[in-house]
Amino acid sequence: MCTAALETTLHVLVRCPFAVVCWRQTKVPAVAPAAMLFMSWFEAGLISSREEESVEAAMVLWSIWNTINDVVWNAKIPMMEEVIQLAKITYVDWFNAQKADADIPKDYHEPRSDKWKAPEFPIIEAKTVCKLGALQPHEVEAMGMKEAFSWIKANAWQDVIVESDCLQVISDLHCNKNMSSPYGHIISDCKALFAEIDNVSLCFVKRSANRVAHCLARSSLGEADHIFSSHSLPTVIASLVRDDLS
């Protein structure tokens, strides 16, 4: 990043001039100026900081680390504003995950299996859609939900189970809170479509139990706007389905 010192963990995440600028935009107090190791600096922060400051520090560290990876692997120019924004988004995701148990209705299906299980009624089709844009994962998942609800409505399907491995989106779709953000508008659209479909339920599943959908999402980069039936699945997808059903 700066070639000013050996790139130890402490230097990259705390002492590098770019990292220093990022930390100055936070409420995290400076600690352990004489620390020689990252662990010493971090432990000093945990001892002297309030809980909210420690959480913010963790989010900023994670954000700086991701930014450094983008510099190394994607030749991206680091921006302090993006580091702070990513830290804030990560905090929101973490906070929502912490209170998810209180927000999610008791009739939720708990994800008890690491493998996908077929419902009692047949699966009809799968669809991939590709859209341009630089969005956060939960925004993309919400857009996918909106596409799914629109597809279900257009085909007049009933008795549908919609599964997602993004707990934040599932939680927000069940909550009555209003969010004045682009993500909030997508959630509102999803709720409106959801209300127009007969007998549809939402279910959170683990990523390991959602491999087919995850693989289809990746394949949308090369096969956008494609509809698959049980007779036209790519070999990789068909293999995953067989594995889940075995």
C-alpha cells in the first residue's frame, strides 16, 4: 500500500497512512501507540474501549482488510469513503443478525439440515437473470426475491416456498419497519408482490442447503435470462440436485 514499512498485520490494518486516515473518521479512540504486534494493539483496545467502540473497530478492520484485497487482486484504487461505508453496512448486517431471533416470527422454519430437501409438491422450473450494478449482497438477494415473486405471480403459481440463505432479507420481509433507502424500496416492492400471491411462505436455509440456487446465480453471468426445466439442467446443476435428493 505505502512501501513505508514492512507489511505486518499491525502496519497494514492500523499504521499504514491509508489506514490512519480511515481510523480518524471513526469514533474509535487511539490506543497502544507503542504496540509492536497487532494482537497487543487489539487487546489494548478491547480493555480500554466501550463495547460499541470495540464493535466499530472490528467492522473497520474487516473493511480495511477487504479494501486491501481489492487493491492486491483487482488493482482497485483504495478510497477512504468506501472503507467507512463498508464498515457501516457490515455493522448493520451484524446488528440485524444479532436481533434476528427476536424479530423473526415463531412460525419460521428453522434450518435443521445442511442439505436441501424437496417439498411434497413438484419443482417446476429455475430461472437466471443478470443485472448490471455494484450492489451489496443483501441488495442483490432482495432483487432476486423481487424477480422470484414477479415470476411466481406471472405464472399464477400457488403453494410456493421461497427459500433464501440471506437472513437479513428474510427478516426484513417479515418486519413492518419502513426503510428509506434503495434497499428499503426493493423490500417494499417484494412485500407488495408477496401480498398478491396465494399461499406463499418464506424460509431461511443455510448456504450449504442452497447450493443449487447459489450455483445458478453464478451461472447467470454466462447464461442470463435463461429458464431451466428438469430436462434441461446443466450437468453441474443436475449433479447437485441428484446429490441433494440422494
